[in-house]
Amino acid sequence: MWDMGWWRRTARFHPYALDAAAAVGLFAISIGEPLVDPSPTRIELSAGEIAFSAMVCTAVALRRRWPLPVLAFCSAATAASIAFGAARNLSTFAVVIAVYTVAATTNRATAVIAGTFTALLLVAGAIYSSSNGSWLDSEKIVLALWSGLATAVGDAVRNHRDYIIAVEERATRAEQSREEEARRRVAEDRLRIARDLHDVMAHNIALINVQAGVAGHVLRTNPEAAEQALGHVRQAGRAALDELGTVLGVLRQSDDTAAPTEPTPTLNRLQELVDSFHRTGLAVKWRLSGQPYPLAPAVDLAAYRVVQESLTNVHKHGGESAQVRLGYQPDELTIVIENDAPPGEPAANPVAGTGHGLLGMRERVTAVGGTMHAGPVPGGFRVRAVLPARQEKTP
């Protein structure tokens, strides 16, 4: 059974090879037909006729690259062969293919002009070779009809191809428009939610600030008024939390997993983190210098995430060991993570890593006012982060 899918794929990805095969097949038929003709009156092919057929078929193989020159050559050669009474059938087929190619690859005006000119040229050759010179001979009409049919079919194929391309372009533009509209609506919703949240939170926080000031002012002179002011502070705080919970509930997707109930990770859980990497086969050594002290929650979380993401990158890229150093100074915390180069890789890559993990760490560090540098060192890779670490006073 004929595989049309294979035919389309071949025509799309190997058009010139397909044209060459068609030209070879046309040439084989043109010289083979007289040879297999069993009748005693068969036409013997001369060397000139074989050469003529070879030239016309070679031109057919080049029809996609030069459609108009191929049509002009095939039409002139075929008209000449008809005018001088040579074998004409197969060269006529070459002209039909050339006319179709011009109609399928150019515009309609060019196709009509080329088809008309070709038909007139073939008919003129037929009239020159005939004895009566009539235009109404059936042979001349067939030549004109072949040219007209090839022009119509080629124009129809071109129109269909242009229609498919236009439909695909419209579908692509429509998809892009839908995506842009969706992004625009999401941005507008986010802006609206942010504006509403800002208005509500600003109002409640301003109310809390005013009532806290009132409570502090009348705490000793009028305890009842202070108690009433603190009640307003409590109500405003509860309202702010409720509003914040409502907004976050709207922003959370319906298919999000349940919120984790475990506490926010801090450096106090660093040993648990190291143990988890030990279980995956990564040898981690960590060292502490200075006297640890409580950190601001945001700084503590950022420090933990820097260590976690750095060790994850080491494990992901095939590292076997890593060293973590934490240095507590009075006003800053220094974190250094180094790893050995994986086996079979160069000791240092001249290009520093620019993956999403490093970008995320850098954003976290920058958000709390710190600095971070990541890059290759002799024998491996190093991540160094410096975080502001003002000591949190414990109650």
C-alpha cells in the first residue's frame, strides 16, 4: 500500500532528490517506449533524439531552482521538436511539469502569462509542422489544454498552500494574543491585589501605631484608657492578619500542596542538613568560628538556604565532598562552601556558574543586605556569602 506520509516527508525534506528521480524516470520512459514497442512500424531513436530527451529531462530536475528558465528551455525545445516532426510526447510532459512548477511557485499573473505563452508556442510549432495549418486540429487543442490544465492545477496548489500558511499564522497570532491577554490580566490582578493589600495594611498599621502611642501616653495616668487603646491595637492586628490570610488564600493555586507545618529552617538545624547529605553519599565537613548568637529571622533563613543550595549543587554536579565554614563576627556572618572538582572534570572552570540556583542564592543574600560571590578556585568551586548579622537580643 502506498505510504502518502513517506511521500510528503520526502518531498518536504529532499525536494531536489525527488526531482532528480522524476527526471531519471521520465528519461527512462522516453527512451524505453520505442525500444519495447513490438509493432514493426516502431520509431528507431537516433543519438540526437536521445541527447534531446536527456537535456529536457535534466532541465526538469532543476525546475525548483530556476522555474522560469526551465520552462522557457523546455517550451522552446519541445516546440522545435514538434515543428520539425520529431518525437514529442515525453518532451510535452516535461513542459507540463515546468508549467505546473511556475504556477505553483509564482503569482497568478505570472502563471497565466507563462501558461498562455507556452500554449501559443506549442501550438505554433504544431501548426508549422502540419500541412493544413489549422488552429482547430485536435492535436493542437490538446497541447493548449495540457498547458492550461497545468497552470490551473499549479495555481490551485499554490492557493491551498498559501491558505494553510495563513491559517497557521492566524492561529499562532491568536495563541500569542491569548497568552498576552492572560499575562496582562494576571498583572492587573496582581496590581489590584497589591493595591488593596497596601490600603488595608497601611490603615491597620497606622491605627495600631496611633493606639499604641495613646496607650503609652496614658498608661500610668489612666489605665482604663490604656487598656481600651490596647484593645483597639489587638482588633486592628487581628483585622490585618485576617486580610493578609484572605489575600494569600486567593493567590494560592487550588492544586497547591498543603502548607508545611514544620518550623522555618535555621542554622540551628544545620547538623540535620549535613546528615541528610551524608545519607546521599556526599561527605560534608563543617566548621564554626566565633561565638554563635541569635540572628534576625530573615538572615538566619537566608544563611540556611545558601548552605542548602550550595550542597545541593555539589551533589547534583557529581561532587564527592564539600566543606562548610561559618564565621560569626560582631556585625556579619561569613559563609564559605567549597567542594572538590568531580572526577574526570578540570580543576577549575573558567566561567563562573550562572544557574538558577546561584541566582536564587544571590537574590536571597541581596534581599537581606548581604553580598555573595561564586566561582571556580584551584581544585574546585567556592561560594562565599557575607550577611549582616546584628545580634538579636534575647528576652
